[in-house]
Amino acid sequence: MCGIVGFFSKNGTISEESLKQATQTLHHRGPDGQNHWIASHRRVGLGHTRLSIIDLRTGEQPISNEQENLHIVVNGEFYDFEQIRDDLKRWGYRVRTNSDSEIALHLYDEFGTQCLQYLRGEFAFVLWDERNELLFAGRDRFGIKPLYYAVIGDTLYLASEVKALFAAGVPAQWDYESFFQDNSGVLPQDRTLFQGVYQVPPGYFLLANRYHMQLIRYWDFNYPRIDAPVSKYSEDEYIEKLRYTLNEAIRVRLRADVPIGCYLSGGLDSSTVLGMAATHMSEPIQTFTISFDYPAYNEEALAREAAIRAGAKIHVVPVRQSDLADYFSDTIWHGEMMINNAGSICKLLLSKAARDVGYKAVLTGEGSDEIFGGYADLRRDMLLYNTQDRDDNTVQELLEELRRNNAIASGYLVSDERSKPVKSVQQTLGFVPTWIQICSETSLKIRSLYSSEFTTQFANQDAYRVWLNQIDVQGQLAGREPVHQSLYVRSKIQLLHLLLRMYGDGMEMAYSVEGRLPFLDHHVVELVCQIPASLKIRGMTEKYILREAARPFLTDTVYHRQKHMFLSPPPSLKPNEIFHQLTEDTLRSSVMASLPFFNQAKVIALLDKLPEMDDSQRMSLDPILMRLLSACFLQERFGLTAR
């Protein structure tokens, strides 16, 4: 895991000083070394900060081939690289390092951009091909590793984080439309909150030369059509296939030249990863878990039980409201997005704890809910849209049970009224996924706080139509099970922007920790996509097939427990503590007044009403208050200007 930077000027020369500054900004991603390379014609430069995990001695980057006409910087890990390296040597390539990163360089030499089909793992890279005067940048299939870019004049800038682009001279400005889209819950996958700054989307690569630049998709989720031939596998066979494939994905992620730990909660996903990983280890795995002083949110006891079951050692990281206040600013700085809940801060503190005891790499359970249908809203979609053989009374009874069991996830409690903006979703998909309905209803509350100028600017814009226009509806959604459609569209938004950035890479790399995600191994995902929806969600049981595949590695408690979203206690539940005071003070301050989106008088009026509300009402407003607070800290930390 590292930080990477790439500059390419079509006609002029790049600034070495700007390249150094951009690279230095990513020091937290790679504290073990920093290097850069500039072409002799000075139109191209690559920068790299290194977090040494594999090949501690010879793995420095940028890496060049023997002819010095191909140059690469890589962030992330390629798994099973030893086999590919042996193949490359047999084909006549001279491999200079023992690093996994070098294989991408020679695979490109052999296969061009089709080299991506041979790469397995979490990665982003920038490669310069001097022979063809071509820049080639690729990102992994799910967007686990970030890759941002901007074009200023005739120069293309790429980096692992937006702050590095700002350090290179890209103007730090708000993107008004992206802000509107993000507050509607549907920020397109190529966008950021910053004017002129984009992402290479997951499963895409970028090509640039003197004459043009283009983005090309090389991978996507591929759910079967309803009219496809019935699967030839039985339920038991699917369980065995999943157990083998997931176990193998975990095994390859244990390859490192440094110790590997495991993040652990009281849930099915991290317990599965830990249980399977323990079978491959000769020593106890070190695990890291969060504890809260608010019982309804605290899973420490469940995590301890799972650790004992796996023979692991556990490090408990207590998180108080004061910790959330102290680290809120840094969380926003490292994540470069707005948050709905302080859970991202907890993930940052977990990474700090892991690094404090010497761990650079950890296994995590992220991605499971997004492929197996773990969230309550997906169970609701299954009941409403995939049910063919239940009567309406039974469905309503199950929906009510679902609502009661998930009361703590306040965002789930949606009304049955469909607000106007989601009509475009209904027209396009034939139904409205519950998570989009939740986003729509939350966005209406946020819009009530907008300034008149910002409201007028986007009064006629349908955020959901803008987003859907970028989705390949006919190719990837039409004719699929509704729950599979929900999973697909969710992967394009919440998996990318929230889970992988604000709970994943951004928070892990803040303290130079590499997260490895076996559930998002593409072999696992491609298998799970083909598994029938009825094996993912069975009645009120989410992730049914994962539970059965992981049963030998789980405690009885975890096996029988329903999904509980990882959420931090809302600050409004403890109004006398410092985190809530930070929220109040910031939203009443000049920083809030300087934001170009909101009417501060409306925000203050909302704050004044909080003492009169009960806990459930305050909880329902917490995502909105967190987004407002996030926007204030983005403005302040990055010095963002109105366009």
C-alpha cells in the first residue's frame, strides 16, 4: 500500500517541485520511502511514497523495465504474484525486484491494457509507455484503492488523494452539482466534491496521449438475467463452492513480509474472515475491535467471543464522545468526503491502534453486505419485489418485524410515500430500491436548509435522473432480479464513496495501514453474482448462504445474529458532551456562514429545536447534522472557495 502521483503534459514540461510537493502530501500513505522519476523530455513524472509490506529490501518505486522505456508506480497489492513472476521469467523478462508491483509492468509489455485481466487484488497504478508516448492508469474492479485526476491546461494530474492534486496546483473549489448530487445520495462514481477533480471509476482504466484521453471499462458486476438457464448447482454445492473460494481469497491475502492483523466486530463478516484466517496461521492472530460506552452500540462482548473461538488475541479500542470530537477534523481531512455517522472516526481510531502496536496490514470484512444482501433495506426489497408466493398479509407482517428489529438504524425507517425525485427511478427500473427511497427522503430534509440561491440553482434538477443516465440499464439491470438490481446500483454509490473511502482506504491509510478485503476478491464476487437471490436472502435471514458456508468457523451467537449496522452513538444522544458541543458551536459559527449552500438561520433554528425532541427524533437528524459538520470541516481544512 502506497501513495502514487503522475503528471503528463501534452506539449509543455512538468514542474519537478510540484511533483515533489504532491508526493510529499501523501507521506502518511507511505512513510517508509519516497521517490520520483521524470522523463528526459520532462513531459512526464511519477511519484511514490512507500509502505513496505512485501519485498522490504528491493521494492522501491517507480519501477522501470530493462529497456527503460516503461515506468510504473503502484498502490496496493497483487495476489498470487509469485506464479505470474515465474511465468514472466520463463517468457524471458528480467525481473529486478521481489515485489508484487513489478508484475504489472511486464504484463503490460506482454499484453497491453489486457494485463488488467491477469491482476488480482486491490490496486491503482500509473504507467508511462515511452515507446507509444502513452499514459496508462488502472484501478481495481471495486475501487478499493483510490485514483483521482484533474486536467489543468494541457497537463493531466493523477494521485491517490485529492489533497495531492491541490498540492500540485489544482484549484481547491467546491463542485456545486456534486454537492447537490451527494446530498441526494447519488454522487456518480466518477465524481468528487471538488470542481474539476474526478475519479477513475472502479473497473476502468484511463489512457492519455498528446491527442486524446479516454476512460474504458474492463470489468463489471454481471448478475444473471431472470430468463437465464436455471443453475446446475444445488444449495449444498453452492455452499461448498463459496466456502472454498472465500477461504482461498483469505489465504492469498495472508501473504506478506510483515505481520497481518484483523479488524473484528461482533458481526458475521469479520468473524468469518478471522475464523478462516486462523486455520492458515501457526500463531494467534492479533485482532482490533471498537468498544462504546453506550450499550446499544457496543459489540465488545461479541468480538471477544469470536476471538476466543478463533484462538486470537484481541485489542479493544474504547471510543468516547470526546475521541469523536478530537478526531473529527482529521477524519474529514483523510476521507475528503462528507459523513452520515461518526463510524468513520472509529475506523480511523482502529487504524491508529493497529499502527501503534506495529501492524501495517489487516484483514477486514468490508464488502460482504454489498454482495450478499446484508442490509435491512435489501431484505425489504426482497419482500416487496422478489416475492411471488406469499400473500400480502404475510409480507406486511414480515415488513413490520423488519422495521422493529432495525430500529437503531434510524435511516431505515422510511415512509411509504414516494417523493417526487424518485419517479425517474420507478420509470427506469420499474421499482424504487429502498436505499434510494431513504436517500430521497433524507435529501428533502437537507434541502429544507439550503439557501434560496442554491435551491433556485438546482430547483429543476432530478439528481436521480442525472445519476441513472450514467448507468448501463439495458446491459446490466434489465431483466435481472430486483434485489440484484438494488445490489448493483448500490455498489456504484455507497460501496465506493462510503464504505471503501470513508470506512476503508481513507481511514486505514491515515495511519499507514493496508486493508485487505477478501470479500471483494473478484473470484468471490463473480461466484456470488451467479448465486440465486433466494440463497442470499431467505425470509428474514440475510446473507443466508454465507452463514452456512462459514458455519464451521463461527460462534453460535454470530451464526444466529441478524445484521447490525456498524454505527457510532449519535452525539445528540449525549447533548452535554463535547462532540455535540462541537456540532453546535461549528454550525453556529462563521465557518458555517461561509458555506455557499445553506441558510445558517435555518440551521440554527433546527439546532434550537433539538432539546424539545425525543431520542428517536434526534437520531433521525444525526445524518443531516453530520453532513453539515463535515461540509464545514472540508471548507476549513482544504480552504475551499466558491467557484
